Amino acid sequence: MINVLLLHWLHRYSPMKLSVAFVVDELAFRHSTECLEFMTPRGVVLLPDGIHIDCKQSVTAVLAQ
């Protein structure tokens, strides 16, 4: 279910960026590091600033899994 929500947000906000803090709040992670540990193996791509998700690239990566 969480993967479906993540994919929904990535697709909805593509080609824009999505804040990691948004995902932390929406999925009730305690810290951003927990959120990143969850998203990294799923292929989520962060922008160079490290606090935003590249939605366009991430949708492709998540769907490929």
C-alpha cells in the first residue's frame, strides 16, 4: 500500500519536485533518515539539494522494479 501511495505522489507531481519532508509527514516517519532508507531501495531519485525528490526520474525507477 505504501508503494502505491509513493508512486501516486511521484506520478502526480511529475515533472516537478516533491519535498522529502512531505513524504515524511504523510507516511508518519519519525525522521527523514528513516524515510530515505525506505525510498532509496525503491529507486527514488533525490535532487542535488538532497531534500527534494525528482518525481519524473523516480516514477521511471519505481515502475521498473
